[in-house]
Amino acid sequence: MTPFHWILANNLVANVTNFTVWFAVTFWVFLETQSVFATGMIAGIYLVFTAAFGIWFGSLVDHNSKTRVMAASSAVSAVLYVVGLVLVVMEPEGAFSNPYGPYLWAFILIVMLGVIAGNIRSIALPTLVTILIPEDTRDKANGLVGMVSGIGFLTTSVISGFLVAYTGMLGVMVLSLVATVAALLHMLTVRVDEGRVAAEAGKEEEPKRVDIAGTIRVIAAVPGLFALIFFACFNNFLGGVFMALLDAYGLSLVPVEVWGLTFGVLSLGFILSGIIISKTGLGKNPLKTLLMVNVITWSVCCVFTIQPSFWLLVGGCFVWMFLGPFAEAAEHTTLQKVVPLERQGRVFGFAQSIEQSASPLTAFMIGPLTQFVVIPFMTDGAGAATIGGWFGTGPDRGIALVFTIAGLVGLIVTIIAFNSRYYRQLSAAYVAGKDDDDQDGGAAVAAPA
């Protein structure tokens, strides 16, 4: 196996571990408290931390060895999971059943910080793709990254569902700690030549600091790149609906074991699309692929909860999971070509912070809004009286209505983006962009403004 494949395998273990913890906490809190408000807050916490740490994580990636930074993220996660395990073992009776209790939220914050520490990997990995993979096959390598994410989703949902059902959070924390330590020890053995990111001869090395102004200048130098980041930001604003409500909606239809297993089977869509991308690539214009994917997924979002059908939900989720890697690979492939390698960590981190900054607002808003406004509206309010005859009534139909509205808004915005000058500008910049493989071993250069 090449170093790239070893890193992918290591990332698979780390991602499975971290996302098992996140999924399990969400499942477990809902089952313990029956509170949509609580699950919405968990999603919001994750997204706030992701947005807050993204730029700093990007700076760490640019100024340090990529593999060592990834190992450090596992070390931090392991320490926090130890603390979480202690809190589970020492739980006062009934402390986890109160959705507003400080003990519960102290535990949630600790373990979610452990999950967030793993986010540095999602910034470091695409920069390693730039270092290790030639420009003309990076879209295919990004497809493999998406496939690994899909395998992680498959394993994560199954493991978390069954662990929560049969062991509660104790089994989750023990397994996460063991797997995190294993990933840390393995990453310490991986060796990658990162000479491409060394300072050029005669060029003064950049100061090791968070350089937001410089990062903004790099992004601004590529016509339409800011528009891409803000488009993804808006998508994530709507995506916060899924993070806050999808588990609650699924668990309203089936038991937790079935829901976890369902997500596992559906995650085969990630794997299938990753295989397809790794074989065929994304075409000449990854941006067109990105927007086409959004048209389809938001159209599906309009209808996949329109009736209280488990199979309709399954079909919609499969489409989302199948097309998700195409969108992610398209964005990564574009950034890897038009952004200089020595700045890619900070640009990926900046994009992560900006793109995720809207989702916390949605997640924090949507839980309480759904719980206290939309659910009553569709239970015994005007919504139930107006459309309840065919749409259905009750708490689950209130959640379903939120998905339908989000899909309509997302579809409209994507159509507007498809017809914008920013789409045409960035497409032209991508085509005109010249990769540095021919000059200094792989770093991409920004297209002129």
C-alpha cells in the first residue's frame, strides 16, 4: 500500500470512531430525554465548534507536518474520551435523563470536543491529496476519499445504533477510546515526504500564525471562489435542518436499532458513488457537477417526507448519500487546482469555518422552532386543519414539513446560482488554472483576478 492508502485507512478508523460517538450521543440523548430541543442543541454545538476551530486548524495544517497534526488530533480526542468515560461511570442517578441538567451538558460538551478534534483530519487530508496525487487524477482520489467517508458512515450508524441499544454510552466510550489510541499509534508510523510545502529557495518562510487577511487575499484572487464558499455556506444553513431533525424523524418511524442499521445500509450509496468517481472522475467542469447534484438533492428534499413512509424516507436518504461525495469531491478538486498548496490548509479551514457558520444558527433555531411552533402547528393548529388531511398530523409531520420547506428554498437558490456570473467566472478560472506539477512538484497556483 502507498502512504496515501495508509492515510486513508487511518482516517477511516478515526472517522468511524469520532462519528460513532457523535451519532451515539444524539441517539442516546433523544432516547433518554425525548427532546428534539436537546438533539438540535447537540447539532448546533458540533457546528459552532467546527466553525470556530476551522481557521485555526487550517493554520496548524499549513505550518506543521500533516501526518503529525493528524496524530495530535487523535491524542486530544483520546484524552477527552477518557474524561467522558469517567463521567459515564460516575453519573449520579437520573443525571442523564434531564434534558436541561448541567451534568448531561457537561458530558455532551466534553465528548463533542473529542469529536471536533478529529475535524483537523478533514482539512489535512485534501492537502495530502495535492501533495501525493498528480493534478489530472485528483478528482478520482477525492472520490476515494468520499468512498472512505461512506464506509465510515456505514460502520458508524450500525455500531452506534446497536451500542446505544445494548450498552448505552458506556460501551460507546470504551470502544471509542480503544480505537482512537490504535489510530494514534498507527499514524505515528506513517511517513510522507512533504517537501513540496517547504519554503522556496530564497523566499522567506511565512510566520506561523493564523493569517486570515492573507487567506482572504488568496481567495479573492480567484474570480467566483468566494461565491462558491458562500453558496456552500447557504447549503449548510439549510443542511442544519438535517442535523437537527433527521434522527428524531427517523426514530419516530422505527426503533433505534432499525434506524442505525438503515443508515448503515443507506451508506452504501456513499461507497458506490466513491467507486464511480474514482473510476470516471467528475468531468471537465466539477462546478457544473456540484450544482447539478444540488438541483437533484434539494428536489428530493421537497418530497422525501411528504408522507409518513419509512420507505420514502429511505429512498430520499439514499439519493442524498449517493450524490454527497460528488459535491464534496467537486469542491475539493476545484480548490486543489486554483489555490497554492502552501495556503490550502488555511483556505480549506477558512471554507470550513465560513461554510459551517450558518448551520449552527439553523440547528439552534430549528430545534426550538420545530418543537414549540411547527409541531403544534401540525398537531392541532392551523397546519393540521389546512393540510393535515393529506399531509398528516402530529409531531412527526411537523418535522416533515420543515424538510419540505427547506427543499423548496434550496432548489430555488441553486437555480439562481446556476445562472449567476460567479458560476461562469469560477468555471473559467478552473479551466485557465495551471497546476504547479510541471514546475515545483504539485502546488496549485491561483488564477489571476
